[in-house]
Amino acid sequence: MKISIVGSGYVGLVSGACFAQLGNKVICVDNNKKKVAALKKGHIPIYEPGLSELIKSNVLKKRLHFTDSIREGVENSEIIFIAVGTPPSENGEADLTGIENVAANIAKNMKSYRLIVEKSTVPVETGEWVKHTIKSYIKKDVKFDVASNPEFLREGQAIDDFMHPDRIVVGLESQTARQKMELLYKPLNAPIVFTDIKSAELIKHASNSFLATKISFINAVSCICDKVGADVTEVARGMGLDKRIGPGFLSAGIGYGGSCFPKDLEAFVKISEKLGYNFKLLKAVKEINENQKDEFVQKIKNSLWIIKDKNIGVLGISFKPDTDDIRSAPAIDIIKSLEAEGAKVKVYDPQAMDKTKGIFKTVNYCKDPYAVCKGAECLLILTEWDEFKELDFLKIKKLMRRPIIIDGRNIYDSRRLEKIGFTYISVGRGGLLRK
Ligand code: UDX
């Protein structure tokens, strides 16, 4: 099929490359001329495993190309996806300016029937506004449909998530739109949930908010475990074997971060408020997530007493492993708290240090985990990179001034570390020093 995708960010590029790989002719449109010029030369602006290769091979096969002209995209495709950013505005609501602009520009360039699909994460009823906007800019006799097809891509696994989805969600209003979307997604052989547009929009916000709720739930349980000396990983294991609960997203830690969960949760709370519903549950989910970082800092204080002038080592900054993304990473807030209290912080992260340098000027950036440990009075684990799971702890014990490890991701076996002589404190595994 001939499709175009407006917005060459994370979602647009991954979707564009994958649709091309499935045999479609894809035009990726972006109004940033510099970005388009770079993409044409094969420079991919984001880090996602496999994406660069996928883009290059589909460009070579002439199934994928880039343009800054929305007209070119609209003229040469039957389906047009909108995948522009919907960043949070100051009050937490999603800023839909980009969506409105694109909808208007699509309408101005449409000369015959097109299916316009929202792929960006948007609040419920955005489809209505997209329809309304297109109607007000379009020539009277041109027909069109609007659909909603939210993405569920995880950073670091986006291509696999696209190619092997648990389900595809499509909200639409006409048989023509349904036939086109069915044909487009046929090669993936995945279950498709066809529904109305508003329900599809809600599925996205509800899914991400539910996953965040699961994480905050287990984090709240971890606080109780700390108080009584129980083990949250055992509690999660016992809960997760119940098929109705499931084992996923029950790892306690220092809280969720990233570009999606915090933003989508906030936007869902805001749109609910606008519609007259106070979504107290999600407010509590957010509060627990914030509190989890404070609990962690309290553990450091309980171990070191005074933080001022103490040498503290940090392993991991990115919001999760296998990405350089530090947006809303809990590590950033924790390092900020330590710096505010006057600690001397040394950090190492396999991918995220370049991005962090813009935020922290006084932090000491180290070349490897051992350099972080040298002279440290306490070592913090803030991201569960595989590299940190295989460290030489005998060597680390000699390097540190005091053998204290505070693990925000529960990656080590406490007995092993305690045997070597470490004081090991983790999240919800009974290691909290009592106040
Ligand atoms: C998420 C959704 O999974 C994806 O479907 C959506 O489209 C975009 O947002 P992503 O932000 O890439 O994807 O991250 P994900 O792998 O889901 O992890 C989110 C955060 O939750 C991370 O900070 C992670 O550390 C944290 N997390 C996850 C936990 O703290 N505990 C868990 O058990 C699982």
C-alpha cells in the first residue's frame, strides 16, 4: 500500500521503517528540513537497536523515502498517519498544536479520498477535533475517514514490538477504513481490536496508566516489606503466578520514568478532570512513584548519616537499560537530591553520560564502574544494566572507602554480597536500616 507518516520522531521512524519492511511504499514527512536532509544521508537521529539498518535497506529498495513536503506525502498515499509529538504543556495537558497543524495541512492538500490515522498518543476526543479540523479546511466534495491506531512500542524493543504485537488497536467509523487497515496489518498476523475512535484513544491511555499502576502498587508493597523484613520479589512472584494478575511489571525499584508513562499518566489525569472526573487512583500512582525516590534517598541517609561532602558512587542514569534516554529518569532526581545536600557524586552509565553532561556540571563522570567505586563511601545502583550484574565485588570492596551498596533495582543476591563483607540494602527486601 502507499502510505505516508507525518512526523519523523521515534514513533514515526520506527513505524515508517517497519511498514516499508512489510512491503509498503512509505513516505516519511517532517517539517524540520535539517532532519530530513540528515535522514536522506542515512543519519538516524535516535538510538534504537536495528532501526538504522532497517531504514537503510528499505531506502535502498526504494520502499522508504523522506521529504519535508506534506503535499508530496498527501498526494502519493492512500493512508496518512499522524505521528507528531504531543508534549506535555505546563499544566500537564497534552499540547496538541502539532496535531492540529498537520490535520489542517493534510486537508489543504487533499484532492481525493484519504484515510487519516492518529498514531501519536492523544487524549480521548482528539479524533473528533481532527475530523472537525479537516472538515473546516477541505474542499467540499472530497471524502475522508479518520481512524485511531495507537502505538505500544517500548524503547529498545520497538521494532520487535511493531512486528510482533500482542494486539493491534484500531478505532474507526467506516467499512472502507476497516478494509484498508485490515489489509495493511494482515502480514503481521496479530489480533486486531476494531473499535470506535474514542475507545481506541482510551485504550492507549488506560494501558499505560494501568502498567504504571502495577509498578506503583508493587513499590508501595515494597515499603511495607522493608518495614517488616519481607521480600518483595517473593511477594511479586507469588502474586504474578495468579493468571489474573500476571508476572509482568511487578519489579519494585526507584520508580518508572521515560518519555511515556509520566507524561501519559499526567495527560490522562488532566483529560479526566476536564471531563469532570477526578481520577484519584492515578494521582496516587504518581505520588507513590515520586515517593519511591525519596524513600531511596532516605536509605542513603540512614546508611551514611551526613551526606554533605561524602563521596557517593552512582551506577546507571538512563530510565531503563539499553537506552541513552534520561527523560524523567529517577536517577536524575536522586542525583539532584544528593547534590543539593552537598554530596560529591561520581557516575557511570554505558550510554547516557553524554546526555547527562548538560544537566550536571559538577558531577564526576567516570570511564567505568570501578572508577566510580574508588574512594566511594557508598555505591548506588540506579539502572539495571547487564554490565552491572557481572562486576568483580572483591575488587570493588578494596576500592571503596566503606563497603555499602544501595541497590535501587534489586539486581544482586544479598547473601553473596554480605558474605564478601558488604552492607547491602535494596528495595523491599528487608534491608532498610531502621530510623
Ligand atoms: C512504555 C510502554 O511499555 C509502551 O507500551 C508505550 O508505548 C511507551 O511507554 P517505555 O517507556 O519504553 O515503554 O518503557 P518500559 O519498558 O515500559 O518501562 C517503563 C518504566 O517502568 C521504566 O522506567 C522501567 O524501569 C519501569 N519499570 C518497568 C519498573 O520500575 N518496574 C517494572 O516491573 C517494569
